[in-house]
Amino acid sequence: MIGSWGCGKQKAYDRRNFWVTVQERGTGKPIPNAEVYAFHRESHGILAGSTTHRIGIFTTDQSGRTFIEGGDRDVFNLKIGTGLDYYDSNQGDIGTTYITQPFIESDPKIIELIPFAWLKLSMDFSIYQGEFDYVSYQITGLCTGSIGAGMRVTEACQTHGNGIESIAFFGYKDGKQVKTWQNEVYVVGHDTVTHVATYTP
């Protein structure tokens, strides 16, 4: 899940009372009934550190919007809970995330949630005329594995949807790595995409 805010005129109350829209990355689809937890940070001095207090919980409407009321307290960060199991989040916690960066003094404020998606890989070894015995792969930070000569398609790897995934491939022959290349593929949210690994010899 990613928090992002647009550009606009600065206002003194932007960090205290403001509208937030929660939507899906890539489609702009509003996410209703999302719970937005607002937090305030209280400083105890340079040496004493600080503590974080929850200001309140605000629920988005059918347009994915909610009004955050901090009153006289600056909002330090937000935690988003959707109650859904198909949006990505920090630290792998399904359905929730912390938006930890300080608020930018601008409007509108938009929080984009990244939908889950699934990616399968395959390779036609015949067109490479025995160049590889097998090909290993790595989907950045998500999945690793290998494609054998007799394999039609790999198991599905859960990825980030509505975005481009970069896949590193490593071709092996007689136990030695003989080729390295990358493919990029756009993965559709809430769906499974099968990508055929290709490179130009």
C-alpha cells in the first residue's frame, strides 16, 4: 500500500483536519468502508523521545472519502484497514498498513492501495535449440524458482497488481549459468497473468 498526496495551495490546517480519498492503484476505483486510523505523535523532548496516540477511526463513504478530524493535533500518520484480503500492505499484514511519512501540506490527499495479483511463468525451450537445461527466475522481492525443460507453467506467484513487475532470468546448461536477462510484465490486479519468458539470442 502506498500513500501519495497531490500538489496544491498550502493551508495551515492540512495536518489537522482534512479529506482523504482511499482508492485502488492503477484504476482509481474508490474503496468504501475502509477504516482510516489517524495518529498523533507527542514529543517528550530530544532525549525523552515521543509517544504515538490514536486520534480516532474514520470510515470511507461510497466514494472512498472520509474527513479526518485531528482537532488541535497534527496528524502524524495513518493506518488503513480494509477488511479485505486482496490488497497489499507493509510487512505482509493483510488488509492494513501504516502510512508513515509526514503529510505534505497540499490537497487533495489520496491514499492508493495496491491490489494483489498472481503471475505464472512459462518458457518454450524448443526455440532455443537446447541452449538451456533449465532457467531459474527471481521476481523482485517476491518469488524465486526454476522452469524445467518439461515444465509447461510454474505455480502462481502472488505479486503487486496494476503495475509492472521485473523478472530476472538465469539460463543454465550442464550446471553452469550461461545467460542472464530480464523481462518486464504488466500484472493486472485481482487476476492471474501467464508470461512466456523470452529473450533475443
